[in-house]
Amino acid sequence: MTIQNDGYFTEENSADVVAARNADAKDARLRDSVNILVRHIHAAIKEIEPTQEEWFETVMFLTRTGHMCDDWRQEFILLSDVMGVSMLVDAINNRKPSGASESTVLGPFHVADAPELPMGTNICLDGKGEPMLVRGRILDIDGNPIDGTKIDVWQANDEGFYDVQQKGIQPDFNLRGVFRTGADGVYSFRAVKPKFYPIPDDGPVGQLLGKLGRHPYRPAHFHYILEADGFESLTTHIFDPDDPYIHSDSVFGVKASLMAKFDLIEDPAAIAEAGFDGPFYLVEHDFVLARP
Amino acid sequence: MTIQNDGYFTEENSADVVAARNADAKDARLRDSVNILVRHIHAAIKEIEPTQEEWFETVMFLTRTGHMCDDWRQEFILLSDVMGVSMLVDAINNRKPSGASESTVLGPFHVADAPELPMGTNICLDGKGEPMLVRGRILDIDGNPIDGTKIDVWQANDEGFYDVQQKGIQPDFNLRGVFRTGADGVYSFRAVKPKFYPIPDDGPVGQLLGKLGRHPYRPAHFHYILEADGFESLTTHIFDPDDPYIHSDSVFGVKASLMAKFDLIEDPAAIAEAGFDGPFYLVEHDFVLARP
């Protein structure tokens, strides 16, 4: 242990004094990351000039946020989400070349072992909600179809809940499935039109959103993870551009390129061809995967 | 509820998009503080470029820190302390005119109802430790004594524990007392020479300190709160400049102006005059209070 002989702490040199104290860290990445965070947080504090009471309120907010976390609830991830931190980390880790489809946040409701299904399967297992057909192609950046792309999809039901949030109410693996493209790169599945839903807002993060004049809703979307040999995997959503919350997603997940029109199809011939027994929503969206 | 029609989130405009979303907050101070924090934390993230795994490790660190907090342990205050945040907030809230004594952190061990005692009382109730006499004057910025200053002092024992940490082992109110100056501004009390001690380091913050190559020790000190009519109150410590951790206080509380020499007095006449029965440490330190 070294006793560092650095200068004493002052308002002016505060972040430098802390960084000097971390000089003996064995993990250079940890040291640099902590020092950068300290420098920016000290700068924020100098700009805010919090009172002692405001500092203590912040301590207690973080404490309540920690106490809200358990095996089923991650309030710090919610905090990260509503402050745009999760999306920023996602953006930094998923810079794509021009023309490739963009990523967005994974979210907490993916499950690893959803069943692999024949293309075109209806993943709505309880028949509830407005029928929807989703189809499109998986392409490379030159427009060629990608053979053998694994497509993992999941979504909330039309009441805004994922199956894992309603065990015993929804069937297991409701509105989830894994599909694999052939040489034509085409995918399709049937499901139900998703609906906006709130992130969990009964904790400290929900209270903060309320004080900031914000609602907790995410616009209607469904999730994809696309994986193909020789390409970067893509974790993303597609969104309904007509959703009332499309411009105010509580977790900032929306990107202009991730919109897909939800067209209501009422033509009897089209209904029959798609295998529905009444009007349905058609969503057509292609994805472009980037090479590493 | 307004649905803001701001732009979608990108890596470049991330903090502006979050700030636009907070535009409807009723509490302007909260809104501005959150927006400043978001801007600086996003800037830190852009500089660090954390992986998804590093982001998740940070979430889990904050979660463990929250879970460590209870009625007796405040791990987020420890985190604030070891990152220099507590001292920075203290510095911002206690800017003093030139010539006035400087503040430092309150710490978690002050109690509000310590007994008021006659000047010169020995506040060491269990006779353990090396005897110490502390004395000095409370002055205004022009060097005039301040009549009626309330002096609240407390310290750890020579094993590094405060009475409230060792209920049933140390007597109640051991090494605490409140004194009040007369017209001469003079104060004095007897106690024991304090020793360095670690902040609680058996939790996530202690583990982080270890990874940063840092020890958990605070150099020997004792605490003062000084209050006098017509003056700003002063919360501060005085430190032993010969302490092995004087240049590496784990919470950055040391300031050059807060040092006081701990002189070992062995002269029999001086020992008799001070009312000790053997050698003792003499600490002489004046404080200067600022007017508001």
C-alpha cells in the first residue's frame, strides 16, 4: 500500500486529487473509467451547486432505488433507461455502416429458449388480440438475401404484458418464436398487434418520472434478435409509427429507421390468402445486416 | 400530459433529447439539476465507451451498494465520500472569506444531545488512551475573541471507534462534550490522543477501494461544530500532521489549515499545572469564525 503524497483537496483541484489517489490501481481500465466519471460528476456538481439537503436527497433516492432491486426487478436499469444511458451505451456498442439496420435496447423480457418454429407460424397461443402478419427479408448491405439467418422474435400481448410477466395467465412462450430463413432470406410469422405499455412505475424511478412531468409509456413494438454466420448480430425493435407515444418513448428506444407501417387489410382475397378469418394488420419490414 | 415531439435519440444528440423530454417538469431546480447531471454523465460515457458488460457490472455495483444500506449503514454516503463528492459539496456550501477557519465533512458520528460541560472537563470517561489537553481561542476575523461560542466536540477513542459504534463497551457520551466560551473566547478540554481508523470497508465501496489500490483509513482527527450569534457556524476537524495517513485521507477531509501539532509534554511542572499525573499531548488551535 502506498500513501500518496498528493496535494490536499480543494474546490478547484477536486477531481485531480481523487484521480491521483487512484494512481496505484492494478486495473488501468477501471482506474481510467472511474477517473473520467469522477471528473464529469465533479463538473456537474460545480455547475449544480447542490445544497447539503439536495445531496442527501440524492443519496436517499439512490438508496430507495437499490432497495427496490431484487431477482425480478432492476430499478437501476430502469433509471439508466429513462435517463437515456442504456440507449447511449447501446448506440456506442452498435455503430453500423450506412445502409445497415439500426439496433435498439434488448429490454428485460427476452428468454433464451423460445421454440424454433416453421416460417409463418402464429406465435399467439391464446387467440387474444388483433391478428397481425409480419413479413420481410433479411439482406446484406448489397441487397442480397442472407441464407440461414436465425430470427428470434418476442412481444407483449395487446394488454401490454409479456408472457413472463403473466405466468399462469398467458401460455408459456406466448408471443415468442425462433425462425430460420432459407436461401431467399424471407421471413414471416403471425402474431397480434402490440400495444403501448408502461415501464414499471411504482418505484423511485416512476416517482422521478412523475416529478419530471414524464409518462412511463413505451410505444407499441416488437423485438428481434437476428444472427447469421459472417454478419454482426442485431438486437432491435420495430415500432408502430401511429402509436400515441412514438415521439416520447420513456426509454428513448425509437429510431426513425425502425418504423414499420401497420396496415389494416380488409380485402377478403388477401385475408383468405394470409390464412386469417377476418381483417388483420400487415407489417412488412426488411432488415439489413452488417459484416463485422 | 404532453407528448413531446422532439427528435429521436442518437449518439450525438443524446443529452439534448433527454433534456427536451424533461421540459414539462414543474420543479425547475430538479429539471435543471437532472439535465446537468445527464449531460455530464452522457459525456463521461462517450469518453469511456463502456461495453454492455461494463454497463451491467456498474448496475450490479450500484445494486449491491443499495442493498448494503440500512438504518445503521449508508454505503452511498461512503461512495460519495471516497469519490470526493461529499467534500466537494461541503466546499461549495462553506466558502469562507480569507482568514476564516475552513470547514470539513460532518461525518456520520455526531450526536445532537451531548452534555454541556465546564471548560477544561476531561471527556474521556473510561480512562483509556494517551491523555491530551486541547485548548485555544475562538476569534472573529479581526482577531477579537467571540463571547458565548458553543463548541461541540467529539472524537474516536484510541482504538478508532466512536462511542455510538461500541454501545455497552464505551460509556455513553464517551469523548463528547459541549463547551461555551466566555468573553476571552478561550476554550479547553481534556481527552485522549486520537488514532487513524478505517471507514467501513466490508462492503462494495471497500471492494472498489481495494481494486483502486487505495486503503480505507482516515488520519487521526477530532471534530468540532462551532456556533456563535452573528457568525456562520463552522463544522470542521483538526488533524494530527504526523499521522501516517495525513496525505491520503480516504474521504479527502484534510486541509492544510486544519493541522494542529500534537506536542508531547514531559516537563513535570507543566504536567502538574495541567492536572495530569504523567506526560500528555498538548494541542493548541485557534478558530476564526466568519460573519454571514
